[in-house]
Amino acid sequence: MEVIVPFSTDRPKSRLADVLSLDERSAFARAMLDDVLDAVEDAGGEPRVLATDAVDVDRSVTVDDRLLTAAVNAALDARLGAETASSRPENDAEPDGPPEPVAVVMADLALATPAAVERLFEAGRGADVVVAPGRGGGTNAFVASHPEFRVDYHGASYLDHREIAAEIGADFAAVDSHRLGTDVDEPADLAEVLIHGEGRAATWLREAGFALDASEGRVTVVRE
Amino acid sequence: MEVIVPFSTDRPKSRLADVLSLDERSAFARAMLDDVLDAVEDAGGEPRVLATDAVDVDRSVTVDDRLLTAAVNAALDARLGAETASSRPENDAEPDGPPEPVAVVMADLALATPAAVERLFEAGRGADVVVAPGRGGGTNAFVASHPEFRVDYHGASYLDHREIAAEIGADFAAVDSHRLGTDVDEPADLAEVLIHGEGRAATWLREAGFALDASEGRVTVVRE
């Protein structure tokens, strides 16, 4: 399955500015991206980075400097849009069949594992639209195979996407995953990376001196 | 599967004191308990409330006023303890076999659904110890069938329980669930209940005037 991974090169992870410098945020964001790309590939997906600017990564990269919603919808237009399906060279076998499902997985899902991504793919083969919600009702990952599905990432987008699916008559399912539900935006999210992360992002944090701190009851991170 | 649901009747949900009165917190905690008991039962489990004081609930209730770790370990002693296995009347069929798995599911998992609990049970039949981690590394639910497994809920207990499993030579697995990973402790958690809850707790919040608020970027709740 083709998996689009949107990645912003400007103002990376701005909500971590209190604990990481700009250069550190860039490096950490890149470590998370690499973890996500590996998890997608190990789950059998074909990752394609959709970046706001050039990225030096050993994978397919498309640059689109528009905001997230517009850039993802352009990618969906190209892949799911009914009018383009018959003109896609890779779609020769089934020019008039339903579109192949396409996935969009955020680049900051530092807890993503191949098993979690496989569950997303599997759900995506069983419904027209499946979403892995993030904390706060975001849309951390989805798979769509309905030609009319488009995104709107503003606000509680999980609810909006469920509503959009209903409006276009698409089957909808949620993927119940703590790993896919954890997007790393704020300092508190770093604890999740240290607890559950198995890749570069967790290693990067440890090498930068971050450690878990349970002294205040709720588990947080401290930097040594 | 027998499922112990610990429930504290004193100081219910104290971290919600800024947004709910004591009576409201009691009512909301009780709505969450009822949702959890229903989800466990609908998943084929046999729920048993382990309460710090008497609770008027139409299910089996054991009162144990000790702290959570001590009360849960006493329950595990009675069910898994090697020395007690042969004396348990319900264990006549297999007096010398491995203990039946027993689950412990927290009473504040307001997003729990039968499907999520079924995944917990299924994982629990395939490993000696399985844990559904909560945000911050807590242990929101677990299933154990190893006679030596005991809990310690202090701090990042998910990591401690994984370590305990390793020390006693028990297979360990995690259950990757956003629903089971969401324990409702703080005001921000209420947004999760409004977004994903399907039971009494979500209804209670709506009737108390709570609604989602996405005006500030991150989704929170407001009370009308």
C-alpha cells in the first residue's frame, strides 16, 4: 500500500521549543520521520514523503509547500479521484475498479511499530475509510479507498473525518492503537517515547540527556 | 475470565476537583465504573468489583480498604498463588495445572468497549502477563496467569511490570489500545470521553454541560 508521510521542514515541533533548541527539534523530528518510514516499510507499505521543502532522505519525496490539508487533498486527488483513476499508469489492471487504498501517516508517530501499521493496513482493506485517532481527536493516520474522501485537519478532525465519511456514504472504522494515537507534540509526549519507543527517536532523546521522572506522581521527563 | 475492577469510594477522581464538585466526581466515577463493568461483561468476562468500601452495584463486590497495590496483590494471591491453587474449590478440575488467567481492569477506563476488552483477553491467553499501558506508563489493565506475578502500581508501573515478568521468567506482551490506554484522571482526559465514549460517562458529561472546544488549537472541554 502506498503511504504518504507528510513532513514539515519549517518550524519543526514548535511546541517543544521550551525543552529543545531549533536545531535539536529538527534533528528529533527527523529521527521520528525515519522511525515512521521504517515502520511503514517493515509493515509492507511503500512510504512516500510529502514535504514542505526538500528533504535529504533515501525515499521518494514530493515537495508541496501548501498547508497540510491542501497538500494531502492534492495527493488524494491524484490517487483516489474518480476522474484520474483511468489515466494513472499504475492502475492499468483495473482502470474502472475502485481505487487502491492509500494511507496517510503522520511523521511524528514515534511509537509506531510495524505491527501497529499492519493493523492500520488490515483495517483499511475492510472499510472505505479508517482512522487511527490521536489524543485530542486528531487524525494521526488513515487509509482511504473511497474516491470522494478528502481531509480537513483543523480541530477534532477525527470527528470531522467520520462525518465526511458518512456524508459520502463510505464505511468508516477506527483503529484502536495507543502507538498510532500518540503524536509527539508536547514535552509530556516525550515520556511516551522513552517508555515505548524502540527506534531512533528514543535513542536520540536518551543521548540528549532525557530520562523519565516519576518523582511527582505523574511520569514526566527531565533533562540531565 | 474473572476480571477484578478496583474502585475507590473515597476521594474519587481528585485531579478533576477543578472542574467537578465532590458529588459530581462521585457520580461521574460511578458512571465510568458501570461502563467498564458492562464492557467486561459484554466481552465475556466475569467482573468483580474490588472496592475500598461498600458499593451499591448489582455485581460481586469485595471490600478491601488497603491501598491499590496491596489489595490487588491479595486478590492475585487468592487466585494465582501456587500454594492456594489446590485448595480453591473452583479449581477442582485442574488442581495441579497452571492457574486460570485473571484480569485486572481499572474502573476509570471510560472509553473501554467490548472489542477492546476482548483484545485484552485474547492477548492474555497467549502470554503469561499482558499489560495495556496507560498514558504516562501506567498499567490500565492486565491479564496474568503466572503464579508469581504481583503488581506495584507506583510510578511508571508498565515498565516495572514488564521487569517483574522478566524476573519471574514470564512471557510478557503489551496490548496496543488507545481505548484501554486512556484512564480518565485530568480535565484534558474529559475530551477523550466526549470524542470516543459511547456509554454512561459520556452521557453524564454531556448532561452536566460539557462540550468540546477546539477554538484554541488543541481540543479541550468547556462547561456551559
